[in-house]
Amino acid sequence: MSRALSGRDAVSRALTRALAAGAHSADASLVESDAIEARVRGDEIDFVKQSRQRVLGIRAFVAGPGGLRTALTSTSDLAGDTIDRMTDETVALARATAPDAAAGLPADGFAAEVPELGLCAEQDRHVAVEARIADARRAEAAAREVDPRISNSEGTSVDSSFHRIVYGNTTGFSGEYPSASHSLFSEPLAQEGGARQRDWWMTAARRLDALEDPASVGRRAAERALRRLGARRVPTCEVPVVFEPRVARSLLGHLATCVSGSTVYRGASYLAGRLGESVASELVTVIDDGRLPGALGSRPFDAEGQPTRRTELVARGRLESYLLDSYCARKLGLRSTGSAAGGAGGAPAPAPTNLWLEPGALSPEEIVRRTERGLLVTELIGMGFNPVTGDYSRGAAGLWIEGGRVRFPVEEITIAGQLDEMLAAIDMVGSDLEWLGSMAAPTVRVARMTVAGA
């Protein structure tokens, strides 16, 4: 049995073997991952997980009439003879697939450098699971100290993961980078009489020292749960709807689906064919940037070896770009935006890196003051969005606004509209841009939506 190869050696061997087996071209990626995860409820540990994984993905292209034929395989066995066998099988599988004129490696260049983006702090690699469990216990204790009505929780979860990504292709590109992420998520329960409510808060970052203090996370989660006690329903009406940052970013997620090249070229997006058109309010500018230092979505090159970059998707309401990998770019007659994403076991597909809605000048308090009657959404439920039509309908909970002030919590309601109309009706954008992951938004107000209640 041959020995396991290192990351670069494994990738190099697969590429050399693919060409020897008759491939027109090929690429390979290796992802090494180490992770710890735990959850605490009160002072008790629910579970602890530790994992280590190494996966090599091999993608081969075989020339033929009508375009290239493609196949992809993956293996966690990095022994040399296994890589040889898997690569031969990948090339054989590619020969059996249908040709595709859009298939192939990028033709417009690869990353010329691998900039340091602060994606991993070496000292964090030595973090002990006991230290992360202690963080979770601090958050749990702080939540319960806020108010006697916080007597239980769904738990506080913590995780730390470290990755090494190696990518190479037969054009000669080879690159690698480290990556890390850490998070803490707290979800306390508030109880008053027979009523119970839950809510959550979290923190996530590339570095442990960039995380919000665990006690602060626990307190904020508890305060959010407490303010939901006494929730009621409201009559069906049409009113302004204010999305707090935590839920406003879900609108960005829907928009990202609609500007993904794979959705656009299949005609499965209401934004297909609308480049250059006004698709939102002039207050709306949406940016994707894969090179923000220390950000959770950053990487120096994408899953095809192309440099990541800053892309204005929407500029003052005008649709300027889609998110594209090389395949979708060819299908649409455009150029890649360096947005290919995917692990070693899957084919690349376009996806956002760090996506955000540019903040405005108003504080969230001012937005509420300017809302005579309406809904402040603090949670969304369900996945009621159709990217083909833009139809939007989500279960919701939040706070009712009367006379420019928050009056009482509400629940068991649905908000509905059409994303195209909702984006166009954004009439206030807050200054409170909030990052809880790789997608961020400030408070936004949609001038009018249907709120279905009692």
C-alpha cells in the first residue's frame, strides 16, 4: 500500500495522471478540515464533537465533437495508487458524458498572487475544546442572570474550525490558503405564566479574539427573548414593514439567488435579462467583495483559481452584474466575476463571498420614530420565496409600532409581497450595518407590505 500524499503532492499527482489518461484538461482541489463543536444547556454539556477530514476532488475534461465532456469524483484516501485509480476512473466517466460547449477551465486568467487576508490566526489552532465549553457556560449563566423569567434554554453552541484549501489545474495554476472560523450561538427561553418565548444572538469571526464577549451574547439573547413575552396577533393590514439587520440580510440571500448565474441562464430568476435596469430603490446598493480582510466569506481565489474581487451587483437601484463562475459566464456571454464556490466533492457554482447592503444615514430608532404604524420584523419563519416570479411570503414575529414607538410584541403573522416591488419600495436604510456571518445588512424599511394576522 502506498503512503498518503501531502496536499500539493496529491493535487499534482492527480493532474499529471489525468493528462496521461487522455484528459484535455483537469483541475483538482484538496480540503483539509479540523473542527470542534459543543453545546451546553445551563451548566450541563449536551455534546462534544471533534472531527478531522481530508478530501481530494478531481475534475476531468475530455475533448470531443460539440464541446468538452466532464466528470468529477472525490476521495478521502490520499494514497498514490488510490489517486491514480480515481483519476483514471474520472477520465473514463468523462468520456461517457454528453459534450457541453460551455464546459472547461476559465480562459481569462488565474490569480497572480495569493494576498494575506487574515483568514486564520495561528495561535487559535491550539484552542482547547474545554475553553470553548467555558465560553458557552459563560453565555448561559449571563442569560439567566438577566431576569428570573429566563430559566431554561435551547442551549449555547460553540464551534471552531480550521481548513487548508489547495487548488491546482493543468494550465499551471497552483495555490493554497488557510481558513478558520469560530462562533458562539445562544438561544435562551423566557417563561411567564404558561407562555414561553425563545430568541437568539450569536457572534462569528475568523479569530477568537474578534468574537463578542460570551456574556454579552447571552445577555442580548435573553433580552430579545424577554421582549417577545406577551406577543399577540394583529388584524390583517397593509403597513410599512421594518426589517431589523438580522432579518434584513435574508432579503440579500433571496437577491443573491436571483443574481446567481446558474439561476439566470436557466431562466429561473425574475432578474434574468435585466442587467442595466432599475430593480430596486435608489437607496439600495449591494456589493459582494471576496477580499475584505478578516471577513468570513473572504478567500484569495475562487474554486476555479480565479482572483476574487469587489463586484457591485446593484448600484443605486440599478442591476449592474450577476454572480458568475466561468461556466455560467460562457452560457450568458459574459465574464466570470471570480465567484465560483464549492468543496472538493462538488462542481463549482457561483455564490456570494461577503455580501452586504450599503448602510444609510438613519439610526434604527429614527426609522421607528418615522413609522406612524407598522411592523418591526425580528424573526422570519419558513422559506416562502419563488425566484422565478419573485413572490414572497414568510411567517414572521416582531414588534408592533404605533405613533412612532414600539408598543407590543406580535407573532403568528405572515408578511407577503413581491421581491421586485419590495426592493423598489425601500424608503429608509439604517446606519447600523451588522455582520453576523458573510452576509450583512442594516435596518431597512419597506414602505408597504401585506401583514396577514387575525
